[in-house]
Amino acid sequence: MKVIPLHLGSMTVDKSGLTSVRDAGTKIDIPVVAWLIEGGKEWVLVDTGAGDPEWSRKYHNPMVRTEEQRIDRALESLGISPKEIRIVINTHLHWDHCFNNHLFENAVIYVQREELAYAADPLPRDRRYYETDLGAPPYLKAADNIREIEGDVEIIPGVWAVHIPGHTPGMQGVAVETVSGTCFIASDAVALWENWEADPPVPGQIYVDLRQVYRSFEKIRRLADFVLPGHDPRIFDKKCYP
């Protein structure tokens, strides 16, 4: 199977939020990313991206996105209609990973049970990430399509949802069997490659349990031959992995 990164726009953030306060004050542009897995019995889409730039600027971070970077347009450029996607995996329910779930009306959306429970009543610091303080969180627009899972689950042969809590309680990565070994979509558990390349790996500043973050690093290391981070611009140096 192959993993294709989809560039869904860029947000400007303070780098220290991704690197445990290192490089405080340094602004960087990071991509919003979804991933298309092809080569199995069904296409699998991992995450659905953020809201539009105006929404992001108003409530979250400055963002730019071309029309071609809308998730429906990004898929259509590959010859795929959102209606053809039958499987979506949300790595977690922060706004920039699930905002467009509703566009995939024919898909089953896999979310960890712990993530759904926490998203319904997050700690005050985390409410904006889930948008519970803005009314109905975006994932609820496709609530009828959500299927709860618990722990590590094989979604289709060769594609596993893997529970890696820490960033959020129900954080999950996606392990994909490829000709080059196991490719692991780490999402926000590993924001940048430099997080993973450090020894020990460096967590971001957004987490609910730091001990779980480090345990999840070890789990990823056991499972993965190659790690794909959640927001590294270098992801797009290649059109697909492997």
C-alpha cells in the first residue's frame, strides 16, 4: 500500500508549541495534512483537515489555503470524489483534524472511544482545540457516521488504528503495511521530524498526560519502520510513501 499526503493549507504558529518551549518566539508555517491510503480493498482517508482560513484566523491561528487545497479539491485532483471514500480515521478530534468529516457522507468514521468521551467534556484549557466553547464541535456534524473503537484495531487488512494516548486521551496513529515496511502516520503525537529525531524524542506542548506521551513514543518505535509526522513541511518533498 501507499500513503499519499494531502496539503490542506498552512497555519502560522509559534514553534515552541511543537517543541517543548524550544525556539520560543520563532514563527513557522506548518501544513494541515490529511493522508490517503491506497492499495487496499478500500481507500482509507486519515483526518479531514481544518476549517477555512477566515475561521482559523478568527478562532485559532493565521492560515492560508488555496481553493486547490480544500480537501474535496485535493481528492478530486487524484480522481476521487468524497462520496467514494468509505473509510475515514480521525487521529483525534481537534478542530484541524476533523473539521470536514461531514463531506464524507458515505464513510464510516473511526474514532477511539476515549477520544469521544473527552471531546464531550474536555478540560478548560482544551476546549478551544475541540471547539466546545464555540458551540457544537465540528465532529458532531457527522456524528451518525462515527464508529467507536477501543485500542488497536485492524481497519482493513494491512491498516491498523493504533491507540497512542498522551496528546489527547484517544489519540491514535495509523500503521500501514507497505513494501518498505510499516509506515506510521503519527499525527500530532509527533508534530515534526525533529521531534522524533531527538534522543529522547521531544513532545509538543499540548498534551493531557506527559507520561503517556513518552509511553506512546516507545510504542511507535516498536511498531514503525518509518514515521510520518503530523505537521512537518518536508512531508511534501515526496508525493507518496514509500
